[in-house]
Amino acid sequence: MKKVIKSIFQYVGAVLLAIVIAALLRFFIVDFYSIPSDSMYPTIEPGDFIVVNKMYMGARFYKNFDFLDGAHPETVRVPGFSSLKRNDVIVFNFPTHTNGRWDMDLGTFYVKRCIALPGDTLSIIAGINHINGQTGYGNMEEQQRLHHYCGEYAPGIYNAFPFDYWHRWNIQDFGPLYLPAAGTTITIDTLNFSLYRHLIAYETQAPVHSQDRQLYIRDSLIREYTFQKNWYFVAGDQVFNSRDSRYIGPIPEDFIVGKASFVLTSKDPHTKKYVWQRFFKKIK
């Protein structure tokens, strides 16, 4: 009887240890995501099951659990061994608009390519991405297709952030847009106020509104603002079928889970058969 009890305790202990190790791996080192859409095709295909490296830029944790009651989720990131580079593929939380507040959607994750970094200036000129005046960022084949495209656009595809009268940006002609870096001070004027409104509202977690093309935090006019966070521009490889920063604007570093490293497994969503040639395929 004692041997049976000892065996049970050993088994339970081994199971608990395995659970703890798995949890630590997912908290600090890697996470896994299933891909349902083709917005990153051909880099990532529907049915791919990808591995996300959290150590690359450091694992992200929530400071508290107040967000369970609807509060703003506050995060902290442990030091990583590198920083994001242009063209890195990342997984991040998509933003949500709840009660007029732009914030992190804790249950929705997207995978896109990081096109522009904090401190960069991005423009899309005739469908081609330009970062600080240079091209070569994102899926160039798709950008060339957009460059030469003369057909009709599906509803909701053509017009882009910030969707206002003064900019009238679209997916073929966009920007220039400066991506704020933490510590950067920007003068807020009657042209750029709509570009940075939701960024400032997110950082301050205060009511931000515009009047006569000027921004106010509560009742205080904002003439300049020093950003507290790093902001990134992300885009899908499929320029005609991707919900990304062209529509939602820049995303803060808080939203980023990690860098997509490789495809672990892949299953065709139609035939339900494994696509063996995609197993362990590096994402780049």
C-alpha cells in the first residue's frame, strides 16, 4: 500500500513539475499561436502554428490584474537580448475601442511585419513603403502590385489613418508620419493633432479631445507633448488584405508579445492535412 501511495505522489509531483516548467516557458521564453488568415502570406500561411520568441525583446508581464475589472492593463517588460529591427515579424495585441477609449484588446492577437521603428519617419509613396527616405521594407512584390493597381477597391480598403479631412491619406499615398520614441518631444499643431491624439490619450489615460484643430487633455491645451513610450508601424505582407497600422495607426511597445521565430507545424485549413514542408520553417 505504501508503495502505491508513493507511486501516486511521484506521479502527481512529476505532473505538477511539468505544468510549472511549461508555464515558465510560456511566461518567459516562448508562446504559440495558430494563424487563421492570409494577411502575412506567403511568409505565414493560414493553418500555420507559429513559435513566438519572448526573450528577443524581453517577456511582457502585467503589473496587476485590475484590467479584469475593465481598468487599463499596465505592463512591464524584462530586459531582452535584442531590440526589434525593421522587417521583423511580430505578434501583438490588437487595439480595441471600448467606451470611447483606445486600448489593448487582451484577447485578440495579430501577426504583422514591423515596418518602422521609434524615431523613424514613414511614407507610402505610390504604394511603396519609404522609411527615412529608403525603400525595401515589407513585401516588395505586393507593394509593386499596389503601385501599378488601377482597379476598384473594396469598401474600407482604400482610405487610411487618420481618416480626416486634413490628411486624406490612403494605402497608396500615406504620410509622412513620424513614429515617436520614448523621451521625444513633439510640437502639437493644427495639422498633426489628429495623428497623435490616440497616442497621447493612451499614454495619459486621460480624456483627450480636439477643438478648432487643437488638442486638449481635459481642459488644458496641448502645445507640445513628450512621449513616454516607443511606437511602431506594422503592416501585413498582403497589402490588399491586412488590418494594420495603415488603418489603426502606430502601436505602442506595450502591445508587443514577441518576435515570430518559426513555423512549428502547419495544417491545410481546407483538407485538414499536415503541410510537412512548412514544419520548422524559419519566419523572415
